[in-house]
Amino acid sequence: MSSTPITVLITGANKGLGFEMVRQLSEDKGRVKKLFACCRDPNGPTAEALHTLAKKYPDVIVIVNMDVTNESSIQEAAKVITPLLGSEGLNLLINNAGLGLESSLQTTTTKDMLDCFNTNVIGPMNIIKEFLPHLRTAAKASKISGMSCNKAAVINISAMEGSMDVTKETYSYMAIVPFRVSKAALNMLTVCAAEEMKKEKILFSLLHPGWVRTDTGGPEGEIDAQTSVKGMLKVMSTMKDKHNGIFLDYQGSPMPW
């Protein structure tokens, strides 16, 4: 991603796409200086593979307890991460943690909608706000001109289901209303952030990982996590000013809004 090692923070890093991101970035020697792998239950059984990976790359991976739905937990995570960032700040923040619930308009409850919004929208918003000072530091410290994921960037993992155009084609067999609505809101949040922060040269973009065989995507997914993440990391490595505030898939193709 860069000739100069960068600092990266990934949420939902204990399984699925998040874990695969940690794995691929860590195994690419010299790519990452520090990788903060954040998850809600780092001592639970779903984080065992992450701990094994961290033991293999102890100088790179730092496992951090972070519940994205809890603002205090985000603040506590920042207290752990901040002293380890140094004077060059945080280069890349990947908001990957997400929640998907299968329900139609008629079966969706208030709790369903709030749970998805807390995880998929409010969580990323609070994380961005908490780590914005460190992204600013990275943007100012970088010698790279323009915007770049090697400089200072926030990549929000969205989904095809957040597209209003695509909903017309897919709703009949995939209602998932809380997930769709929350991802559409994440898209808007990202575009707003892109406009607000463009003067400070902090890049904000959205990626659709594809239909992936994970706990969220299910066993019928079209691709595996390795293929999705490899593609997304490649797309991130090519991002620049023109990609600020846009929505791409894991192959770099534009997604409809």
C-alpha cells in the first residue's frame, strides 16, 4: 500500500472480513507499522484466531477491546491506541464492524432498527470523531501530495443492499430492511464527512465487499473473504482525490447510490 509503513485501525477484526484484512496486511512485509485490531470481545472464543495471528506478528498487531456501539468503549480504546501512534498519527481507519438483520418492513421492530443503526451508523460516526485528531496529524505529517490511504483515510465498509437503485432488483428475495436502511445512512454519513474534511486532505470512501461467504453473507456467497479483501486492499492502494466520497465495489467498479 505504501513504501513507508503505515498505521491502520480495523474494527470487527476478530472474524470474517475484518480478520482477513488483519491477516493480509500483516503478512505483506513492510506494509504496516502498527495495526490496531479492534473487536468487542477480544478474550472470547471468536478471537482465538486473531490472538494466534498477533503472536506471529507481535511487533505489528495490537488487539484492542472496542465495542463500536458503546461510546465509552471507543474512548477507552483510544486511550490504549493514542500512546502507540507516535508523531505520525493514524493513516488508515477501516470501519468494518457491522450488523445484519433479516426482516421486512412489517416484521422489523424498533429494536432491530436501533441495533443496526447503533452498529452500522452511530458506531462509525463516533469512531471517526474520536480518531479524527490522529488522522489530521497523519495528513499534516505526510509528504504525500493530495489524498491517499497511505496518508490519511477512512474507508467505510458498506454494502450493495444500501443502494436504493439495487433495492428495486433485490428486495423480493432479500428484504433485510434494518440493514439496508442503516447502510444507506452510512453512505450519506461518508459523503458528508468527505465534504467536511476534504480541505484537510483526509479521504473518505465506501467499499462494497461483494457477496462474501461469512457469518453475515451466509454460505451461499459468491466469493470468499480472501478474494474480497485482496480486491478491497488493491482498490484502497489506488485511491486518490477523485475517489473522495465515492462508492466502489471490491474490484473498483462504481456502485449505484
